[in-house]
Amino acid sequence: MLDAAPLQRRFLEHADHYARWSGLAIGIIAAQATATLGHVEFEQRVVFCITAFGLCAVAGVLLADALTLVPQDVVRTATLAPRLVRDHVPPRMGPLIALQGVSLAVLLTITAATASVDPDRVLSTGKVVAVTCNGMRTSLGPWPGLYYSLPMFGALAIATPTCVWALRRIADGPGGEQQRRDRAWAVTGAWGLLVSSQQLYAVLMVSVSLTDTGCAGAMGALTFWVFYPLALLNLFTLVWSLVTLVAPRAVGDNTAEELSDNE
């Protein structure tokens, strides 16, 4: 009779990998499901796809962290140095992703405030922005006002405090330095995936709207010098976050070794 204990142990040792990958797989399925909503316009379907995929990725990482086997030492020693979250997140990409999260919230707030308001169509408010073109009033869109950005705000409101709580739990919890580092980097990658994908789409919406007509003026130049580089930065962060989420040890292992040598 085969002993099931070793098989169960091996499964639990890799359960965090399975959970992270399952979160991405379920996110792809959820994104495909929202993409088939025929009664919803294309731009809104893209927002739903991005939001569903990002939230599923975050949920998968949180489940993976809960399933991670943490070694319990027989003898535990106390240390006078407190564990800080910033010591476990990526030293360079972590602050960059946090800055992108803040800039995303600011961008969505500005676009929501500048969007046109139609009192007769409350559910469609925030789809365009009104500008003056050759002395005539015209509308540019699609504009990431509340009609499009409300799901993004909701996803940020759910994922941000949850990921912060997970990072705090990892920093204060047991486990080796390498293991805590892997778990923290995976959480950072999941949140970065959500933030970078949302900001990338919001920036593309703004860029398309402002360059769709010759009346953009100075805003057209702002698009070229600000929004296009920002889109490239978000694309880079998106790829980095996805790789980090799938395989945390494949990114910046030398950083973890430096931290271990300094202790």
C-alpha cells in the first residue's frame, strides 16, 4: 500500500505555485467571459476584462500565501531589529509600482473630474470630454471618466488594502528570509499587474481621445511627451509583474543574496 503522506507533503510544498498559476488561469477565463458581453460596448468590456484578470491574479497570490508551508523551528530566537515591509519587497520596482498606483488614482480622479456630465443619461456620464474646437464645442472619447474608471477604482479599493495586509503578515510571520522574500515579491507582482494594466489602458484611452482630432493643441503635445512614455513604462511594469508573479525567484535573486549577506 502506498504511503499517501509523502505525496500530500509534496503537493503542499508546491501548492503556492499551483494557486498562483490557477489565479492567472481563472483570470483568463473570467476575462474571456466578460469579453463576450454583447450588450456592453467594447471599451467597457476591455475594462471589465482587465479588472477581472487583475483581481483573480491577486486572489491567486493571496491563496498561495495562505497555502505556503512555513517551517516551524524547534528553537526560535528573538531579534531586536523589527521586520519592515520595505525590506521584503523589490527595492527598485516596489517603489516604482507604488508610485504608479498613486499616479493611477490621480489620473482617474482628473479624468473623472474633467469628463462631460449628461444629467439625462446618468449611467453614461463620463464617457467623453468636451473641448472647444475652432470656436465650436465638441466631444472627445472614449474618455476614462467614471463610466469606465469606476470598476478600476473598485478593484484598487479591494486589492490595495488586501495586498498591504498580506505584506505586513509576511514580514511579521515565521519562515526563512528567502521564503518571505518570494512571497512578498509575488504579492507585489500581483498588485503591480493590476495597477500597470489598468493605467496602461487608461493612458491609451486618453492618448487616443486627445490625438483623434487636430483640436487637441497643447494636450496633443502633452500626449506625445508624457502619455506615450508612461504607456511604455506601464508595459514594462506589466511584463515584470507577470514574470515576478509566476516565478518570484527568477527576478532579482542577487538582491535576496545581498540581503542575506548583510544580516
